[in-house]
Amino acid sequence: MPPPRISRVFGAVNIGSFRISAMIAGLSDTGEMVVLGSGHRAAQGIRRGYVTDMAAATYAVRDAIERAEKMANISVSSVWIGCSGAGLASQIAQVEVDIGGRRIESEDVDQLLYAARDVVQPDGRTVLHAQPAHYTLDGANGVADPKGLHAERLGVDIHVMLADGAPVRNITEAVQNAHLEVEAVVASPVAAGHACLTPEERDLGVALVEMGAEVTNVSVHASGMLVGLASIPMGSADITDAIASAFGIRRFQAERLKCVNGSAIASPADHREMIPVNAPGEEASGPHARHADDKNRIPRAELISVITGQLGARMEDISKALKALGFTGQRGQQVVLTGGGAELVGLADYAQAALGRPVRIGAAPRLTGLAEGHAKPGFATLAGLVLYAAADPVDIRSIRPGYQSAFRYSGFGLVNRVYRALKEYF
């Protein structure tokens, strides 16, 4: 079977504190998203989602995109950027216009969206996007496309994503310095939501917890849109640091212990299991761990104790964030964990007990061509970026006041308008 014909190509770069990853994907003629190439490398010049070293961050971005380009055997000139820091905040703006009971036409929707521009209040912050989430007809919400329907009043809920201006400019400049144009900066909770959440979950109500290396973003989705967001300046790297501190070892050793031998759930056998601090062939590297035996091995139970101690603190922070966002009652049920921190063994069970809600792990969707190593929670935001780009969401800031001419009728145009109205109602 010949390969699918690609009609559009999208480039994406997710800038995290642990890794910078890149993906090149194409949309086929049949509407299927096909991953052409992906790559990642250790992050440099990024701290808790903020650029701290412009030259290092630019080099890391360029390296990641070149790895993806080499795999895809094509180059890209522009990318969509995923951002997890920069003081992200979310708000919902609402606006209504009178329709007078007649049929809603395209120009009515344009008028509404243009009017919505005036209700967005960034308060000096940068607007990453301002998108219509859903429409309301005479107060009844959940309308995806109002055109062709009748209503006295037409309204719309606009989801506005805000960020601090300077950090966003730094991220944008780091990518531009890597000789790439920036299509848009997308908040990572928005991109991760595209990858991990089903339309039904977004409608019923769900909390998405994106556990990054140094930032944990908690977002609440309901009625098909993101309705609240909180950022916690802690992540899975803090667990690694706690392990390194507890055993007096280096970070790379602690990271390997966490990923290879770590778990969120303890078992009775952990006390009897001794795990090596160093990987095979690296026995001479790094210091001798505290509480280790003569072969530089530690009890697995002690490792898990450090991990669960840190997880307990993180779950308290997440629980407080969910409560502050109003994620309670019947709609405050399902929680989805994603991000690199969600790859810890047993985390879903631990979080379910700690939060008292059903919890599942959200990984990157099974896109055609996606490497097995990238079909994990840590790459969900990256996959979500290309899905977001392909969805081509409307931003009200791009709406122009051209609709006004549609309401200025004279001569035969006015006669035709009256005739259509009479035909419609009689």
C-alpha cells in the first residue's frame, strides 16, 4: 500500500524543564495525522518553564528540531510552541447580542465574536489565545454551531489563556534564534487536553494534572472547555532531588533509581530487595550512597519511602488546587494524570487513594508513525500540539469588523432581505 499523501505539515516544539522535544507531523488527504519524525534532548537554559539562559535554550531547541527533521527527512520553517510556565492563567469571558428571533447567519456569529474582543480583560498580561468554546441560544448552552438556528439572543463563552509577557517573549525569542518562525505559543494544559481527554470527558467534567519536571499544571474542563487553571511550581524533578539528598548521591543516579526501581506503591518484599545505585558498567562513578551496603546497594523500601513522602506533599497541593478551582461534587470526579511525572509505576493507584477520585494515566494518542518511545505521558503535550495545530481553532483576535457591511442594506439588497424574512416567517 502506498504511503498516505500529506496535504499539510506541522512542526511543534514542547519546551519543558527536563527535556525539549520536537515533532513533525502531516495531515493526510483522508484527515489522518501522521507523525513524520520526532526527537528530544535534555533541556538546557530552562528553569520551571522560564528561559534562564537564552543561548543554551536556543541550542537545545535547534538540536531537538534537527533530530526530528533528520528522522522525517524534511525541514520545517515554523513551529507551534508548548509552554508550561510563564505564569499561565485562564479565564472565561461571556458576551451576548440580540438576534430578535430570526435565523442566525454567518455575519451574526462574526458580529458576536468581534464584540467579544471588548470583553477580554488581560490586565496587562499577554493573551496566548482567545477562542470561542461554545455558543448559547437564549441561555441554553452547549451549541457548537448556531448558524441556521433561531434565537432571541445569541451568546458565546470565550476561553482566554493568559501568560506573563516577558517569559513568553523569551521563549519565542529562543525559538526564533533557532531560525524558526513561531506560529503560536500554546499553553501546555491546552495541548495536553487535546491529546489525553475525550470529548465526553471534557463535557462531563474532568481534571487534567500535567506533572512536569518542575511545574505541575492543574486544569479543569467542563461543558467542553477549559474553565480553570492552577500552576504548582513543583514537579517530578523535586522527587529526584529528594532522593539525591536522602542518599547523598548525584542527580543522574537518583533519576535512574526513580525511573527503574521507583514506585508509588510499597510492597512487603521491598525490605528484602537491595537495588544497586549505579547502572551496570558504572559501578565506579558517583559517590557511595548513604545507608548502602558494601556493594553500594540500598533497600528498595527506603527509596519508595522517599518517593511516597514527596508524592504525599504533591497530592496535597493538587487537592488544594482542585478545591480552589471548584472541582467538587458530581462534576468533580474523573482525574487524568499526564506528563513525565505520570510515568512513575503505581501512580494512578496512589493518586486515586490520595485524592478520593477515579484516576487514570493519559498518554500520547496512538498516532500513525509515532515512535514507541514517544507514546508515553511525557510526550502527550508534544502530540497535542500538532493535533491543536491541525484543528485550526478560531481566535477572536483574528476576526475583522467586515461583518458590518452585511447589515447595511439599500435598494435591491434591502428588498431581498425583507423578502427572505417574509418567506421565512410566513
